[in-house]
Amino acid sequence: MKVNYNKNDDILMIELSHKKIDDSYETENMIVHIAQDKEPVLLEIFKGSELLEKAAGQLPKDIIKRISSL
């Protein structure tokens, strides 16, 4: 899994797989990119800073450390 955060756009991107993206679905809070087999490949979470603030106490420390260094 690869995690990136774009501060300018406030988007948290979580790469779940290296599969080729076949389609995507947008909701109010995110875009879910999926492979041909319908497996999620990439999550683009809007207002990522809000999610990170809410989840800070719940995320593993290594993930918080990686996100903080972005």
C-alpha cells in the first residue's frame, strides 16, 4: 500500500494495488478507481486533512509517520 497526500488540493491518495485502472466511481467524498475484476486500486479522498484529523488516534503509528513526512 502506498499513501500520498496533496496539500494544495487536500486530497489523500491511497494506492491499494498495482493493477491497471479500468473504471472509477465518484462519491461526495472520494473517487474509487477499480480494476477490471472490480477490485479497488486507488482511493482519492477529498478533504483528506479532515479524515486524517478524525482518524489520527486510530491509524497505526507507522502510517501517521509516513503521512506526516509528506
